[in-house]
Amino acid sequence: MKDAAYAFGSTWERERGRTEEEWRAAVVSRTRFVAEADGQAVGMASVGEAGSSRAASVTSFWVHPQARGKGVGDALLLATVETAREAGYDELLLWVVETNEHAQRLYERHGFKRTGATQHVRPGDARVEYEMSRKL
Ligand SMILES: CC(C)(COP(=O)(O)OP(=O)(O)OC[C@H]1O[C@@H](n2cnc3c(N)ncnc32)[C@H](O)[C@@H]1OP(=O)(O)O)[C@@H](O)C(=O)NCCC(=O)NCCS
């Protein structure tokens, strides 16, 4: 997360301050994927309910800097799409920071479009993030 602080709503400091109990609860609250190459973890993504029984969301999406540009993000995103579809959701949502063009292009390649909704990345940060969505 430290290598891509620009991409996330939370901060490394805030996440580091979580207790082990909070981490364990967070891990099981959503379906989490870890991408592996040569026995090493090189990426992750999570999928779970997004506030209604019809829509799921993708969060915690990250690929190791040395593994970027090789399709790991595609594989992780496809896994979240399939999981949400099989769970019966109609729609998959995510938020992406306005300056994160690589991630936006990846999502667009997979059929995500901006919904028009925006929010600030975090209080005190002028940047906004866009909500993106695709039907399942
Ligand atoms: C966004 C991210 C998940 C994409 O994963 P990926 O496996 O690199 O995805 P792709 O292989 O499809 O490559 C995505 C783009 O990065 C480019 N790229 C290639 N090598 C790269 C490298 N070494 N570093 C960064 N980007 C690279 C690719 O050419 C592609 O470019 P495009 O914008 O023309 O499509 C990954 O870059 C990442 O973890 N970024 C930091 C965290 C983040 O932004 N998470 C998403 C939050 S919404």
C-alpha cells in the first residue's frame, strides 16, 4: 500500500493501527483473492456486498510493482467478476482516484463505466474518486 498511497482511500498509518482482531474480521468479511507467481504473492483484490443485495464492490485491488503490466490485474478482476456473478449480484461497483489512469483503463477494458458519482478520496484531500460500474 505504501508504494501506491495515491490509489487508496485509507492510509498505511491507519491500517497499521488496526488490531489483529480487526484484521481478522476484515479478512473474512469479503471474498479475497491473492495472485501468485513462482510461489510469491504478487497481487490481491476483494469482492463483497456494496450496501445492497443487488450490487457487489471490488476493493483492496493492488499488484506488486514488479508484476505490473503483465495481466495480473486482468486475472484478479476477472476473478471478482465471476465471483460476484455466481453469487447472484446484478452489478459490480468500484471507486478509482481521478489521477489513476492505468487502473481506469484496466476497468474500462473490462466493461466498467463511470456512474457519474464522485466523492473525495478522504477528508482534507482535494482529489476526487469516480465510481465505476458494470452489469454482470
Ligand atoms: C492498477 C493495477 C492494479 C493494474 O494491475 P496490472 O496487473 O499492472 O494491470 P495491467 O497488466 O492491465 O496493466 C495496467 C497498465 O499499467 C501499465 N504498466 C506496464 N508496466 C507497468 C509498470 N511496471 N508499472 C506500472 N504500470 C505498468 C500497462 O501498460 C497498462 O497500461 P495502460 O494504462 O495502457 O492499460 C496496478 O497498477 C496497481 O496495483 N497499482 C497501484 C494500486 C492501484 O492503483 N490499485 C487500484 C485502486 S482503484
